[in-house]
Amino acid sequence: MTAAGAEAGFTAVQAGKSNGEANHVAILDNLYGGSFAADATLGGSYTNGRVTARRSQDFPLSVGGGAALFSIAAPGAAAGDQQWVGGIVSARAVSRYAGYEQTFGLTDNAGTFHKLFDVSGTGMNVGGSAAGIDLAGQTWQWARRGGGDPYSSDPTLNNDGSDHMISYRVSGPAADGTATWLLFWEDAPAWDSDFDYNDLVVQVTGVMPLGDPAAIPLPPAVWTGLTVLLGGGLWSARHRIRRWLN
Ligand SMILES: [Ca+2]
Ligand SMILES: [Ca+2]
């Protein structure tokens, strides 16, 4: 980890040990085109001159004396990528360089896992997506399942206490309340990991409903509605997200 990275609170991303695997720059190039290079003005970030993937902090100071909340609509410089809050969310698999099967979802604050999709394929040629998931007013952790051990965006929930997800904000928050993120996962336990964070990459797009107060966690009982929403509700939200995604 560089001194600058340590100061900014970034988990170090190591060079991969496996031949033929794409690193973060190659994954960004494939996803957005152009040639991404480190952006010297933003620690841990990359740009192709048109699109910038700005690294999220991993170990920030707590906000307001409590848990750091990472708002999809309004990320603060002091917020990390462990906890996420608010918005209507869509997500899709971008790449997979892993021996393990990969499943993506989230956990609520009761610790219950909600699967969003299984990942098919390998390398850059992968499938798996979910759209129009209403998480307005919710607080959650992203979660990776599949083969091997389960891992969370919150290191304190991981069996090895390590950070298994680093993230970049790719765009937004825009005037219409949208923002896009990339989540890069490491799926091996610390004792056996290269920590190159390319085992699973997921693109997340959030839309903050107009007037949403954000950052107000609701009781776990609210989560019982998630499955229903995944089943086909919120068509207006889905439409907004489809319009925004390319
Ligand atoms: Ca992290
Ligand atoms: Ca790895």
C-alpha cells in the first residue's frame, strides 16, 4: 500500500498471481472502452479521459459518531464502502476470474442474505443481473456467495476480518439522482488470497427517489417486501433505471 493510499483509507489491491487474468484497468477498458490509466489527482482512481472510476474509501472515519453510511445518491468523502443506504438499485455481473461459483446479493441488518443473481460464464463473458430493487430507506451490506466462504462489504462480518470488496464510483450522483458503482470482490480467505480483487466484478446503478430523506435505517421487518419487489413491482422505477443504463 502506498503512503497516499494508506492516508486515504484504501485497501491495497495487489497484482494478480494467476496468468491470463484481467486486472482492474483491463476490466475498465473492456467495460467502457478507451485506455484507462491512473488519475494522479484522485488516489486509487482511473480515467480514460471520458469516464473516471473513482475509488471509494475502505476504512474511513465514522460519520456522526455512528456507523459510516455510504449513500448511493450523495457519497461523502468520509463515508466508506462497508454500509450502503437508500435508493432503487440495479446490478449486473461485469466479469469473473475465479474457480469458485459466484452469487451476488446483499445482507440486511438482521444478517439475512437476499440473493440478487447467480453469475454464469467466466472472464468478461458473464451473465447475471437484477433490476428495480427498491432499497429506499434501507441500510445494507453487499454480499458475495457461491463457492468458498461468504463475504461481505463489511469486513467485520467476514470470517477472516479482511476487506473482500473494493469499489469505484463511476459516475454521479447526477442531477436526476443516479449514480453508478463497480464492486470488485476477492473470494479467497486471507491465508490463501492474492487480494487482486478480480474474482467477481459487479456494476451497480442506484436511483434515489425524489424526496427520499436517505440514511434512515428501518426495522428489519421492512425487508419482508424485498422478494415481492424482485418479482415484478415498481415498474416506474424499473423504467427509470432501464432508461439510465446503456
Ligand atoms: Ca472495502
Ligand atoms: Ca483473487
